[in-house]
Amino acid sequence: MAIECSYYLEPVDTTDLPRRFLEAFAAILTHSNYAMALDAASRVSARCGRCASTCPVYQASNDPRDIPCLRSELVLNVYRRYFTPGGALSTRLGSGFEIDEAYINTMAEELYRCTACRRCKLECPMGIDHGLITHLGRWLLAEVGIVPKALRVATREQLEGKTNNTSAIPAAALIDTCEFLEEDCVDLHGFKIHFPIDQEDAEYIFFPAVSDYLLEPDTLMGNAAVMTATNASWTIGTRYFDGINYGLFYSDRMLDRIVNMEVEELKRLKARTVLIGECGHASRSAKAFIRTFCGGNQAPEVINCMEYALRMVNEGRLELRKGAIDARVTYHDPCNIARTGWIIEQPREILRHIATDFVDMTPHGRENYCCGGGGGTVSIDEIRSFRTGVGGRTKAEQIRRTGATILVSPCANCKKQLREVCEDNDLEHVQVVGLHDLILKAIVPPAEMRVEKQPDPESEPAGS
């Protein structure tokens, strides 16, 4: 049978599909540490259902397919049957199920209904990470050629294309964009910023979500304003400049290759610290997995741009106008940086200073609700109605209850999803921006950054 999901790009080779799936499973168990997690999960009761009470997708759909522990069973059933002594015994007794193409097709559909926000882990009494098991299931599917087209196309261009980035931006276009933003900042805000390109021996090498260069000019100008105002030593590389890492969503092999590209660019330019822009999954990918795949304790340090900005404020090197933003502002916690407690208070400290009316969502921080497009699903436009009407419904109601007109979301994927959530849930009055968009409006530039606007000769009175 063919894979039935409409968002898969190429026809899947179904020749001996179950056998190839099991071979991939065996290889991953042999060459990774997933076996330990699966063995623990398979031995305990993973189906109590408490996770259902905390999953925003299930809360909106009431579909049993969206109960995290039942989704995990799709993977755990295969593990128990084919990779445990009990499974081997049940086979001899004729009582074990046999994996077939229909079962794999079910996995292909249901594993991508999950946003991988991992909120369910907070509620599981046994501590089972259903998001991790979902990720493993997606990796297994990828190893037999089953990947949503949006993820496959973007990752292929990043790893094998001419541009080496998910948005297919040539290096020349990157440079042109940075030069344009430098000019635009002078025209719009009256101060100079600078985007250093291919500078060797810088302290920081900057990797935003590459889509920011196409879609988020104010975020990038805010990033450059902070770095310029603090006289930072930083650079952007032209051989590799994309913080996006879709491997986090579906394949550890791709995850490994992509973070290694970041480290290779850091080494080429002799930089010392990886600075990630406003992107949740780019931040988590680099923070957690550069160390895993690129040198352990010898790996370079990774920080997020919001951590840098707050540190500069606290050290007195970055001045922001108190109360510069007078609209009601709320903040969305990207799951990839908030679920572990890594970045929660840092952006809020800045917002409480620059906004006169900041209000939090409930719940927030570690217990936040996903935007509804996590786990790479935001890139799958074919399921937009599901993302915004089911996955994002809880988030839409959270936003509505705050009464905010500005929603700060420091993540490229979350911005795209939340703009669509607002469009599809009668919240068009809400403006979705990055934290650095507001920093750009609140920054007090040092004297050396300021530009005195020259009078326009055509506006001079006659005879003056």
C-alpha cells in the first residue's frame, strides 16, 4: 500500500518496507542510547492517560490518537515485539503481532500530529518522555524514506544544496540584505548598526533562523543594534549562516550533520562562542547537541541572544528606555527553550522594564502551552487547518484572555505559527513580534551610533 498522508513528497519505496523498518530500528538501538529509554518505558505502565490532561492537541481534538502515551505505544509495541526476550517468546507461541505496511502508514500519520512540546513529560508519573519516543519514531520512518516534504526539501538544500541553508539564500543575497538593513536602520531609527561579515577571531559567531533574513528585518536590526551598542566582537559567516536544524524534529543523523556545520564555520573563522538568534529549536539544537556531537566538554559555548542582551543590560553596557512600549504586551514561551527552565525570566526582565503594561499568560514558563506548530509541523502548510484549529486552539484562547495587542515570540517557527493562529482565530488585532523588535524601539544608542539627520533641501522655504 502507498503512504496515504498528503504531505509526503516522493513516492515511498514499499519494497520489503517492514523488514527495512526493523533493520533501521536494530541499527539505531545498536549505535545510540535509545535502547535504555525504550527498555524502561516498555517495562512500566505507559498508558495511564494522565498525559492527556496536559496535551493541548488532545484537549482540542478529543481524539484518542492524540493521547501521548497511546502514540508512544506505536513505537513501544514494535520494540517489545521484536527487540525483547518476551517478544521473541510471544512469537514462538504465535501470539505476537506482525508489523506491516498498514501499521507503518498509521505511524506516518499519527506521529506528525504531535507538536513534540514535551508538556506531557511534566505530568507523567513515571517520567516517560513521550516527545522523545515520538522523535525516535519519526527517525525510524525517515530511515526508510518517509519524511514530510517540507522537512525533506529544506534539509536537503541545507546539507546538499548550493546555498547550504533552508531558505536557499545565496551568500551574496545575505550580504546585500545586511547592507540594506544597515541603511534602513539609519533612515528609520536614526542610528548606525553594523553586521560584520567573515571577520576572523571574533568572540561570537551569529546563527539566527535564516528565514529572519527574509521575514524579520526588525528582529535582525535589533540583534545588530544590541551587538553594536555593546561594542561586541561578533561575525556572520558566509559559508554557513543558518541556525535552523530540522534534524531535531525527525532525524538524529541530520541533527548531527547540521550542528557540525555550525562548528566548522566557527572553526573556520576562529570564533569562540556560538550565538543563536531568536529561534527556540535552533537554540536547543545548538545548546544540547553541539556538546553531544562536537567535542563534549571541549565543545564551544552556546548562548541565546536574549541571554546576551540581558547580561549587557545588567552590566550597564546596554541602555533601554523604561516604559518605551505603551501597548499591552504578552510573551509566548517557545517550548524548546522554556520546557527545561533554560530561558524563562530573561526576556521577561527586559519586557517588564521597557513595557508599561506587560501581562503573562496562564500557564507560562516551563508549563507553557505550545504555539501548536512545534516539532516541525509549522512547516507543513498542508495541515494548517489542523495546526491553527486544533494544535493552536488552546494558545489562541490564552492570547485572547490576556487582552494584549503585542505578542512577543522569540522564535521564527513560533512567529509563523502564531501569526496564522491569530489570523484563523479572530485575533487579527494582535501583532506578533520578536523581543529584539521591541528592544530596537527602546534602545538608547551610544553617541557614536547616532546620526544627525540632514535637512532635506527640497523642504527648505523659498529664499532661505
